[in-house]
Amino acid sequence: MRSLAILALAGLTELIGPSVVSAQAVATSAQVKAVYELYTSQGCSSCPAADAVLGQLAKREDVIALTLPVDIWDYLGWRDTLARPEFTERQKAYARVLGDGMVYTPQAVVNGLVHLNGINEERVERAIEKTAKLFSASRVSVKLSATDGKLLIDVAPAPKGVMAKEATVWLAAITSSVKVPIARGENQGRTIVYSNVVSRLMPIGTWDGKKMVVHLDRRSFMQGTADRCAVILQQGHGGPIVGAALLDGI
């Protein structure tokens, strides 16, 4: 349990041992091929088509599809009601790491490795399959379980024979569906349904290749309409995602 950088979340975060009580809900990373992040904006006329593609991906058990609304188009006459500046900063971090400096909407990032326009469903599928293969042998198992208002995050050690690289453990609070009527801007008059909207994304620790277990109080991060959560294990600042799991209905 050495070298853990666990944040104090309202004083409610604690490290615990490997033994826990039976969980009411459990999710593992066993079937997850990809983490799909869509950077979208209510002020972007091209985004609703990509939002619809994400809505289909969100129904799959092998993809963790996340909507991250950004504020880059707020000056065009409509302030995105879901956008958070930290999502814009995360998008810019990807632009730096991926090397081409491109920041746009609707921009999809797959497994932290490639970006593409989220409108093209066929290209999205190819990116999921291609990036899934790159880390198939080095994926780190992640398990989430919830019981009695508590969340247990269990990150496995690095697979045998794989050199571990330090990675950040991110926790995302998610609302499964949000309907937004848009009164002005490029999408004026439209009502758009957004799936898996991230309302909060925060680092809760640093994984160094060894088994890591974190216990959180649900109230410290699940606020408002959030009804599910995801854990993402990501190398660097906007780098490859090597493990993830999504837990519904907590």
C-alpha cells in the first residue's frame, strides 16, 4: 500500500484492507474494451449527431461512453448548461499529448490514445477496436462495489510481465440521461438528450503498479442527479487509459 496519493474527500476517504462486506452492486473491467470520451457543446450545430452516437455506445457493456460538455462556444449566444471548465482543460491536455494541438467539437477521444470526429460511427467503431488491441495484454483490472452508502475501488497489480507506469485513478460522477431544451445559438429550438453526462471528474489517488484499495463515502462525490460512477486508470496527464470500470445505480 506504499506510494498512494489519496486525496481527502471531505475527510471521508480512507484506505482499507482487502476484506470487505458483501456488496449490493458490483462492476468490473473484465469486458471493457474502451473508454470513449465525447467533448461536446450545446452551442455546436454538429454536436447533436455525435451525441446520438454516444447514446448508442452508452448501451454497450464493453464501452464506457462519457459525455464531457465544454464551454469553448459559450460566447456564440448560448451558455452550455452542463459545461465545466475542467473538461475544456482536459480536452486541451489531450491536444498537447496527442501532438497535433487540435481542440474542436464534437471531438471524441478513445482510450486516451486517438481522437476523431464523433459523428462518424464507422470510424468510431474502428478506433475502439484498434485501441483495444494495443493494451489487451497490459490492461489493469478495476473493480467497483457499493454497499451501505460506501464505494469500494479495487485496482489490481500490474499484469505479470508488464512494466507498470504510474497512473492517476480518476473518479467520475455520472448522470445517465439529461434532457436540455436549447433556447438560443446554433441549436436554438432543439431539445437534446445527453447520455452519461459527467458532472464531476476528480483524481483520487496514484497507482504505482501495486494493488490499491480505496473506500469512499458516496456522499463525498455523488451529488445532484448523479446515478452512476466510473473509475478510470490513466497514465500521464491525458495519456493512455489502461483500466476502467462503470458502476450503475449506486
